[in-house]
Amino acid sequence: MKLLLIEDDHAIATSLITSLQSQYQVDWADTIRNAETEYSINHYDCIIADLQLPDGNGMEFCRSLRTAGKHTPLVIITGNQGENKKIESLLTGADDYLTKPFLFSELHARIHAVLRRGTNYIPDILTFNNVTIDRIHRTFAIGNNLLSLTRKEFDLLLFLAERKNCPVTITALIESLWDSNHEPLSNTIEVHICRLRQKFRAAQSTLSIRTLKNYGYLLHSPT
């Protein structure tokens, strides 16, 4: 899953990105203007926004999204201790509100909670016949055999698994799994797909990844 972090303090942003990258792909914007640009060209599953930003307020960004009919889950993080700000943020359309300082584990839990409440809720553990994919612990097993995947291989597998038997474009994979500022080489996705196929075959998995010419890929499972 892909997150947009809106935070102007570089030290805080770096710490948050380091923590969040254990489970998510993270893009970072340090102003509302930059956040609007990132949001216009990428799909995000959740947004984490600071309340006070150089060119405005995180609530303003939230309000503009909700006014435009965008329902991407949004968590406000702020050093403001005022209860009124919390109430105002939630009434504006924020899904949660977290006051600094906070534990990274609490932020992870709150992100997980707002994603779970979403209309497109995806369970923590995906199962397809003899295949089990644990989104939280980031494990992939075929039967009782736990397979070793690189971080990018797991991200790619999970993205396809969440859309099982549905075509996924190459553009969607690039925008969701690779840094928006560093587009991968033309054959990078193909190389990762090839490695996943090899691991599927070695473990006698029922999963298969089909190539859709000039379009993308599809993860197929017989059940």
C-alpha cells in the first residue's frame, strides 16, 4: 500500500518514513502545494498530514479533498494539544487525529485501523488454495513452506494478490510500488515478475502471473 506523508519538519519526516517503510511505500511532501501535486499524479491508500504547514493547514488539504468527493483515509498528526482542534479536524473529514509525540507503533495501529474501516477493506491474511500471504508480518507461504522474498518482490506480490484475477497495468505498479521521483528501468518489473514465477514453480504453487501484452499483469489462482 502507498502512503502520502505531509510534514514540513525534515527530521520528523525522516523518522516517520523510516518507520513506515517497513510496511508501506511512502511519498513525502513538505507543503500543501507539493502534496496536491503528488496526489494529482499518484494513487494513495492513506494520507498522514501535519496540522501546521508552511503554506497552510493540514485541515485545509483535508477539506479540499472531501469537497472534491475524495475519500482517501487521512490521519492528522500535530503538536497542538487543543481538544477543539481535534474536534474540528474530525468534523472537517479527517479519519483520525494523533498528538505529538507519539509512538511509531501507535501510528501504525491507527493507520491500520482507518484502512480497515475503508470501503475497500482487505483482510490481513490472504489465502488462495495452498497459498497464504500475511500483510502485517509480510510473510508468504505455500502450504507449510515459508518462502523468502525480497521487500520489492513481496510488495509486488501483495499488490497483485489484493487484485487477484483482475488485470493490473504496468503504470499502476510503477506509481504504487516505486518512488515517484525514481522511475524504474524498463525491465525492472519484468525481472521481479520472473523471480516470483521461479519461486512459485520451485514451491509447486497454484498461483501464476500472466503477462497481458502491452498492458500489464494478472495474478491467477484456480480458487
